Amino acid sequence: MFGYSPYEGIRLGKEIGQLVKFYGIGGVFHSDELPNYGIEDNDVSIVKKILELNENDAFLIIAAPLEKIDFAIESIIKRISQAKNGVPPETRLAIQTGETVFLRPRPGASRMYPETDIPPIIVTKKELEIAKNNIPKSWDESLNELQKKYNLNLQLAEQIFDSQYLEIFEKICEKTLTAPIFVASILCSTVTNLERNGLNSNLLKNEEITKTFRFLEEGRITKESIEIIFENIMSGKSKTIEDAIKNTSIQTLSKEECEKIIDDITKNNKEIIQNQKERAVSPLMGIAMKELRGKVSGEMVNSILLEKIRKFLDNNS
């Protein structure tokens, strides 16, 4: 059986030799190839006598460290038994000659519990205690904590928690008075929308994001200008917020300057105001923001515009 070759280069003895290499053993001697390798006729006769073998019996000789020998012998016995039923299920490796050789057993209890080719790792009680005390919070616990701490809805909490901006979000919320909902919306929605337009968020460094919200709190920029600034940086036109402000000509206008521009808008759109009354604030808001976007807050534009519309209506009633 060991020497039988159904195909050239395919022998059971050769397969067993490859099998034991999995355990770090060089190979086996089987009786059909002996005497050889320094083993003489007299040695073979002694083995046959000890094992009480007849002419149709065969034997294997294997040498290995004690910790490997039992696993190897078990595998050999199993492989010989499987040979009676044909090719056994196993993972094999293709080699350059076009043949395949045994690589490892298919997953199963004997292979996975424990892993036969990895030495055991001793875990101490102290290590278990340390691990137990450092178990991270679950996804649900973390989301719940984030929602309560920053008063976020579930969707926004999930988005910021699952984003690369969680750490910078918490830092901004700690250092500024900007509403966390607005900060999360900018980091999740605005940046994502700019990415979808083909812009590179990797160009937007954390220090520039932090600086942007600091400038907002100081009144140096408006909420509406943040998207313009981020777009300028993510497109590669600017590296810093200062450069972006300069390159996009963003400058905060005073209330008086804003009123003057809105005065001109209401004068040029009298027909819309006469026809739509206070509802004219919506179309005129769009016109005003084209000119004022990034220079003054939308809330201020809306407030002044509504005031001007009501004044116009009162004077023309």
C-alpha cells in the first residue's frame, strides 16, 4: 500500500511523509523503502521480529519530540484509514511542479480546539481581571451616552459615533459654545456632501476644523461660511482657514451694511412683495443669500428682510 503508485509521483507513503511535516517532523521511514537511509537488513529483521509481522505486513518508523509524536501518530493512523475510502477532505497547496501537497487539516474539532500548529498561551487570573475591568462599552451604551450628553437625535448620534470625527467633535463641544447638533451636522452632512462632489476630506486637517469653530464663536465668520471655507480647503485651493477666507473674499458684514444691501433688494422687487405680502420673504431670501452668503448669518438676513417687507407693506397699504 505504501509503495503503490496509481499515478506518477502519487504514493500513500509520500503523502504520509508530507503529513508529518505539518507537525515539524522531517518525515517517516516505511518498510517498503527499507533497508535504506542507514537502516540495514538486520535492523529491519529485528523490527519485524519485535512486531511479529508476516510477509504482508508493513511498518513505519517515526522519530520526534514527545510533545509532537502523539499528534503525528494519530494523524498517520487516521490518514491510512481514510485511504480505504479515497481522497480525504483536506487543504492542499499547489506547488510549481503542478502537484499539490498536504497543507493543513480541514477545520474541525481536532484542528480548531486547540489550534494544532500554535503553541498554547497561558492566561493568568490577573490578566483576566484586567481585561474584565477594561471591557469597552457596547455600541448601544456608547450611542445612548452620546445622545444624552450632547442632546443629539439617534441618527445624528450614530453618524458622528461611526465617523472619523468623533474625537474632534467632542473637543469642539468642550472648547466652544456652539450647539453640538450644528457641529455634528457640519462634520457628518456638510463634509460628506462635499466628498460626494469629488472633494478630498483628507486635506481638511483637524486643527483647521477646530479653528473654524473658534472663528465662528469669535464672530469672525458666519455659520453659512463654514461650507464655503471647507469646500475651498478640500478642493486644494487653500491649506488654512485664513487662506480660505482670503481666497473666497469672506468677510463679516455689520448689521448696517446688511440692511443697506437688503434695502436695495426690496426696492428692486416691489412687485413680488405686493403680490405675495409677507410670503415674499422666501424668494427674496434666496436673492439676498446669493450676495450675503458667508458674510452674515441667515437668521439676521431673514429678520432684516421680514422687517423691511412689513415696513414696505405698511407704507403702501
